[in-house]
Amino acid sequence: MASWFVFDTNAVQPEEGAPAPDRVIAGQPTFRTWNFEEADGGVYAGIWEATPGKWRIAYEEWEYFHILSGHSIVTEEGGGAVHLRAGDSMILRPGFKGSWEVLETTRKDYVIRV
């Protein structure tokens, strides 16, 4: 096995999904996830895409992500909203609670540590 690889969405079948129905606030968002890496110690890396809608999120894991395309708003419970567009990066830490709203289909690459 090589010590490196390039994210190629044509080489991996995406997982299809959606937020749990009790978390949806608006719309009918759907997800596609290309998980390229599952490393020892609970580290994951890949690409995630979501269609328009809004849902509640609660993080138990640490995540870094970089927006590749689209427009989303992440809002912390009791806090402010952050508009995210292509080129923006963010870290969500364990304990983060709030909402994710996709205004334009959004694609991000990510690294998650559980």
C-alpha cells in the first residue's frame, strides 16, 4: 500500500444519507460522503456534500474542514452564525451544538478525529 493517495471521487462509491428526521429543521437535505481514509486511532478523511436544508448538529468528535463549493451557514447554539463559502475552513470541537444550513449545495473535504 502506498504512503499517499489523491482524493478521487471517481474511485470510491459515495455513501448516501441524510440527517435523522428528528434533527431536520427545514427542507429535505441529503448527503453524499466519499470516505477515503479510516486510520488507526479514529481518524477519518474524505469529501462530504449536502443539498439545501437545515438541521441540528451536535459534535462528539473533532473536525477540520475546508469548503470546496457552495454556501452554508453554521450557527452555534446561543451564539453567532458563520457563512461558509468556497475557500473557507473551520474546526468544530467536541461539544459543539447548533445547526448547519445549506443554502447552495455544499461540498467540503474533512478530517475527523473521534
